[in-house]
Amino acid sequence: MHTQHSAIQDAQYGPAHIRATWSGTGSVAEASKAFGFSRAKGYALVRQGQFPCRVLRIGRSTRVVTASLLRVLESGEPEYTVSST
């Protein structure tokens, strides 16, 4: 039964589903699930400038760029750049 749940979750956060259902940006929590780590880990990576794909900070909100997320999921190569501030 665990395998079936895992397959359903994988399909929910797979590139095809994301492409069909997400708009231009998504939440850090949902993108973190797509990468297979927790919401807390996702936000920690954002704060460190090491989230695997591009993020936008809009006011107090942080959003993940869907096109960047898809590129990373499909290529396996992160798109982040560590800033030297």
C-alpha cells in the first residue's frame, strides 16, 4: 500500500502534473514536495540562497518560478546562484 501512495504523490508533483495545473509561480511548500523535502527544509534553503530553482520575493511572500522548477526536475541540475552579499 505504501508504494501506491508514493506513486500517487510522485504523480502529483511530477513535471506533467505541475505543467498542467500550476500557474507562473508556486509555493515554496509545494515545490519542496516536488523535490522530496519538507517545507521547513525548503524555506531554509531559500534563506541560504540554495533552493534548487529560482524564487521570487514579492513583499512578504516567496514564490517559486514554475518554469525554473520544471527545468530542474527534468534536468536534475539546480538553477540557483549564490549571491555574494
